[in-house]
Amino acid sequence: MRRERKARPDAQVRARADELAQQGMPYQMAMAVAHGKMELNEALERMARRDRVTTLMERHALSRALATQIAIGHADLDQILARRRLAEHRAENRDRTCLEPGVPLALALHGNRVIKGQVVQVDPYTFRFVEGEGEGDPEEIHKLEVKFGYDPADWKKLKKGVRQNKRQPERDTPAVHPQDRYSCSDRRLFGYLDRGDEVVATLLDGDILRGRVAWFGRYEFGLILRTEAEVTIFRHALKDLSPA
């Protein structure tokens, strides 16, 4: 049997499709509209969605699949970008620490002891510290003894920016096991950082510091006090961290 040849679109349909194509509509879609197989509004919505997908891909370096999910409302752009910034911050600051050998440093230790000098060696759980100009014998200190560190040149600003909780007569010490310590997730710290929230950090030894999170790593995080001094707080020393 001879196959019937498909009927060619008549001149009116083709003219309508050409008109829509000249206005920027893909020709296949224009033909569907001209044939009445697709409503014009639906076609325009699809085109707008396609343009939005392309814009999202170019502006935010997203995959087409993810950009499409955002365009149709199945994913939230702000959340996706926030997760990306969190991942980037983690990668850049994961191992950041104030315990850099050879750098002038002041450390506040549990028991209200303050030492000034420089780190000469860092091990997984301890470090060796020389007070003063670095000419004495190094002291081995366990990292759990440290509450926070800062630039010795900022001691006046620090003194004005740190106060003691007088309603906390008993001083606590950090738990040896991480699971027994105060929980403060990276996501929570990043939220404070990303929004620029002012926070209040209360330490186990009764210190209260108020400022904005500047960065965070695996074991420490930076806090810019109202006095503009930057303090590096050790996460194991936290008793509470909350919005101001």
C-alpha cells in the first residue's frame, strides 16, 4: 500500500509561524502555536522560563538541570547560593588557626591566665609556646586550655570588649570528648557570618564577648568585637553562642 503523504501546512499557518519566529519564538514552537496545538500564552511562558534558565546558568554558574528546578519553583536560589558560599568558606578556612609559629600572639587560658609571646611548634593536641621575646624555654600547652587568642597590640581594645559573667560563680572546663561539648554547627556560624548578625559568645570560664563572626574553621572562629579588635575563639571553650 502506498503511504499517504502528510499534508503540508497551508499558507496561512506558515505565515503565522513565520511571524512568531520573526518575533523570537523557536520555529517548532511557532508551528505548534500556528496549528493550534499550543496556546500562545503557554508558548510565551515556556520561552520566558527558558530565558530565565539561561540567565541563571550564566549569572550563577549553575547546571541546566538545577537552573530549571529554580525556574519552575522547585528549588530556592538563595538557599542554593548560601550552600555554595558555605562550602567555599569551609574549604578556604577549614584549617585556619591563630596558632601560627613565629607570630606575636596573646592567649587567654582557662583559669584567667594570659600569656604573650609566640608559638614555636604545633602538634595535633598540644603546642609549644615561648613567652616574651622568645628567648626562654618553651612551655607545652594542651589546646583545650586555650579560650581565645588575639594580637597583643590590641590588648586595650580587648579589655574594653570582654566582660565577665558575675552570675556564673563556678567555672567550667572543656569536655574532653567533642560530643560532650556545646554544639555550634558550621551552618549556624555561617548564618551569623552571612547575615552579619551581632552575636554574644559566653565562654565556659565566664567571659562574655560581643561582636560579629568574621570567619570559622574546624576548631576556631574569628569574632570582630565592637571595639574593632579581632579575637579567635576556640570552639571547645564555648558555653553559649546566640544572637545579640
